[in-house]
Amino acid sequence: FTTVAVILQVYIYGIKRTKEVLPTTAQMKQLLVLGALSITLYMSGFLIAIENVSAGLISLIFSTNPLILILLSALILKNKVSLREWLGIAIAVGGLVVAAIPNLQNNHASFKGIVALIGGITSFSLGSIYFSKVKMGLSNITVNTWQITYGALLFIPLVLLNHNHNFLITDTNFYLSFAWLVVPVSIVGYGLWLGLLQKDPVKAGKWLFLAPVLGYALAIVILKEPLTVYGIAGTILVLSGLIFSRKKVVAE
């Protein structure tokens, strides 16, 4: 996150100096809250869960992310969710549960890990709702730059506290993974996500159902993981749920 923050800061205030302005003091406070919720707390919960919860359970619990976002959006932003959308969400959630069945064998989990994972997911959803609610009036790239900057700064104390648990091996895989996390995930991914949230957090939340499906597909292609009946059935249900929930929107 520190690397991403430096790249984006140099880009918007060095290369694009005349097009982007510094946020006001009030906006900086809002960006600090956003960075804490969407970056620091979210990733901290996920990293704690990796050490304490099995991959299968993480996959299953993480699939509730879009559901939590949609529920919070309906409660806090008073966004109306139609019956058709709820049914589509239920179908998609069912698909994720089906897809996760093969990974639920020989699971282990600690209470701390589960609480951390749910807390991190909820924090990310709250950050998304907060961004939609406050209407900062800044461009997406400016918001993304500062939320990642603050998120990275808040991560520093956590990294220092955990300095004895560094198991990184700086080989080719590390650098390729690092590059992937910097550009496609942090710069492009977060920027596109903010754009979706500006339009409608409920609709944005529904697209999160595709994340486990795409992850499963990439695991088959890249990691040569087996293609299972559960995975195929789960993918069909997720896509069906998304299509079903969006039919009314398209018709309008």
C-alpha cells in the first residue's frame, strides 16, 4: 500500500499537477476514516483470519461481503432493495455456499480468526457506505490516492508490532505477486470500485458475488485445481442470481 500511495501521489500531484487539487481539512478527515475502514481494518481482519481460519471457511464467510454491503446500504442509506433483487441475492449466496462445499472438509478455525474476518468484511462494507454517504466532491483517483495513503500509514504500527512474523521469500513469485497487487488490484481495482459506489452501492455490492467465481475460474486455469460439480453448479447459481436481480433494472 505504501508503494501504491507513492506512485499515485507522484502521478496526481507531479504529472497531473494542474488537474488535481489537495483535499480540504474536512475532506482529509473523511479520507482518513475511509482509509481506516476500507484499507487498514479490512486487510488486518483478513490477514489475521489467514493464520487462524481454514481456506474453505474463509471462502464461505468472505462470500457474505456483498450481502453485508447491500444490507448496510438499505439500513443506512435507505436504498430500496426490491423483492426481485433479494431473490437474486439469495440465489447467488446459495451458489457460493454450494461452491464452497468441497473446501469445508478438515476445517479449522479459532474464534479470534472468525471475529477478525467478519469484522474486516463489515469494515470494508462500512467504508463503501461511508464513501457513498459523505459525497466528498473529489475525483475517484484523488479519493483512491488518499485512502490508500492513510491506509498505508495506519498499517505501519501494525507491521512494526508483527515484525517477528515475516516469512516473505523475495523470489520471482514475490515480485510478480507484488506487481499484481500494486497495479491491477490497488490502483485499477479500487478506482473502478469507487466509480461503482458513486452510482449505486446496492448494484455495486451485487457484482462482488462474481469475485469468488472468477477466483475459482482462475485457480482452475492457473493453479490447475480440479473442476468439480460443486464449482460448476455454484457458478451457474451465482450468475443466474445476478442476471435475475438485474432484469428489472434493465427493463427500467
